[in-house]
Amino acid sequence: MADIALLGATGFVGRLTAAYLGRHLPDGARWQIAGRSVAKLESLADTIEADGGARPEVVVADVNDADSMTRLAEGTRVLATTVGPYLRYGEAAVRACAAAGTDYVDLTGEPEFVDRMWLRYHETAERSGARLVHACGFDSVPYDLGVLRTVQKLRPSGDPVRVRGYIRTSAMFSAGTVQSAIGQISRTRHASQTGQLRRTQEQRPPGRAVRSGGKIGRGPRGRGWALPLPTIDPQIVKRSARANPAYGDDFTYEHYAWFRRLPMMAGTIAAAAVVGLAVQIGPIRGALSRLAGMAGGPSKRRRDASWFRLQLLGSAGDTSVTTEVRGGDPGYDETAVMLSESAMCLAFDELPAVTGQTTTATCMGDALIGRLVRAGITID
């Protein structure tokens, strides 16, 4: 039985994740890399070993082969997957882990996928004991854990809690992220219907209000400009807040992109509108997705120059707290760190007794915060 298996290990982010795991797994840990090509997997295992990492076992698995996915899930304690877009390729791993009682982590930023997996496999995972933890990369670890730390410092005692998050980045994002975004924009109606179906079936905490929102305006403390971001991150934060009474009985999270200058924000809005219209046209959508898939990842030099900075402004009554989450390249390097540390946290740390579909803040919380800080990500 392996402690951790990594599916999709030979992709760009997968290779970075595999390299990190090889260097940072505890002594004696067993791990596997999985995918369709034995030759590519063996070559990657050779590279990891040559670089001083722990050599992984090689497992052949294909998301289109249910038996291979069952064997993969049953042969490990935690399955991490980088195989996206997840709406297209992700369900097989979730289904196998939910049935086997195997913990699961991924990098999805696709709300429709997360909602669909909750509808189909949450109850199965609760019965089997599996923990299904989506969005364990730049979506949505910095926001989920940053808000948790902010609330811990606020210690609300009956006062409404409001947290506003402002994110700035300088980075390229992965082809998988771009392909997922194209798919999400083209499926807005489907995502809305799936989300509504989940809301009709999911129990909400009685007597507590958990909201998200925001509108265009000035940035933190009047600096720059803030544009509400329609990403998965507020949804993940809200689910953590619903699961934890410490967030208070009246909790609001607002989620923004932060721009130094108004023309930059205006240009972003215009570009998003053009892309939103373009991806509604099938041939254009297909061409954009193919172009994204052909793009290789950025060089190490480019990644080394990349960064992200998240400011979280929290308030409850007369108390205010500012939390800052900072790191390097968000789309590749730090995402590999976050996914790896999430998998190791589930495999090796003492954690709350939570099962089913859950969030990083709910099932890993302080343990994962500690791991990420030791890995070099700042959470102040």
C-alpha cells in the first residue's frame, strides 16, 4: 500500500509536483506515479532518483479505464491528481477514491466539477471514510487558509465578520488552468444549474448567515482599484465558514483582483468581455483550447521571477486584522508545493475526523498552514 499516488505525473505541473514529493516525503514513505505511458513514467522516476529524491513506483492508469482507476485508488492512502480540465477528465479518480475510502486532492478551479462531484459522490465518501478535497493549489489554498487565519486572529464573539481579499500576481498560468477557464466561461448556464441543484440538497447551518459579494471600487485602504473575481475561491471559503462555527453567525467574504491603475482594470474587463463572447462560438472555443494545450510551461527563469500577494482585511466589531499571504510563482511552482503538502498532510498528520467532500481549511487547517509556512509560503 502506497502512502501517496500522483496521477498525471508526466505533465508540466505533474512533474514539478513529483519532483517536490520525491525531495520532501518522510523517510520510509512509499509513493507512486501514475499515468498511461510506462516509458515516460520510468524516465521521470529515473530523473527523480538522479536528483536525490525518493524513487517512486510506476503504475499504469488511465481515466478512461475504470478498472485501472479502481486499482490505483485501492493501492494508496491518498491520490493526488493533476489531470485536467477536470470536467473532462476528473470524475474517474473521484469515483474510485469515494468507493475505496481513499483520500483525494486535486488542482481544480472548476465550480461545476466540484458541485457535480458533491452531488454524485459526497454521500459515498462519507460512508467509506474518504476525504475529497478539491482546489488544493493556487485555487483555493491561499484564500481558504488565509481567511481561516484571519478569523482565528479576530476571535469574533457575536459581531458580524467581514473579510475582503485582494489578490495581485505577476505570473503565467498553466495550460490546464486556461483550458478550464475556457470551459467554465462557455458553460455558465450549466454551472449555474448544477450549483442550484446542490443548494437544494445541501444542508446549511441553522441560525447562521454565510455570504460572499463585492463591487467595483477602490483597493485596500483606498490604494488602487478592486474588481470582484468570479472564481471558485469565494465558494470554497464559504463552505469552510459553514462548516466551522468559529467564523461567526454572520460572515461575509469579498474577493477581488487588485490593480494599481484604473486603465489596467478597464482593459481587463474589456478583454474578459471579448473572450466571454468568443468562447460561446464552438470553433473559436476549440481553437483557443487547442492553442492553450500546445503551450509549454514557462522557463524556470520566468517562474523564479513570478509572485503572488494576497491581502485579507478582516473586521469584527471594533477589531480589525490584516493577513498577508505571499509566495513565488502561483501557477506552477507554488501550486506544486500546495498540492504536495496537502497530500502529505492527509497522509501523515493528525487531523479532524472529517469525511466526504470537504475543504483544506476544514480538514487540514492549522496543520497545512504550518506545512506551507515551513515550505516558504508566507502567512502573516
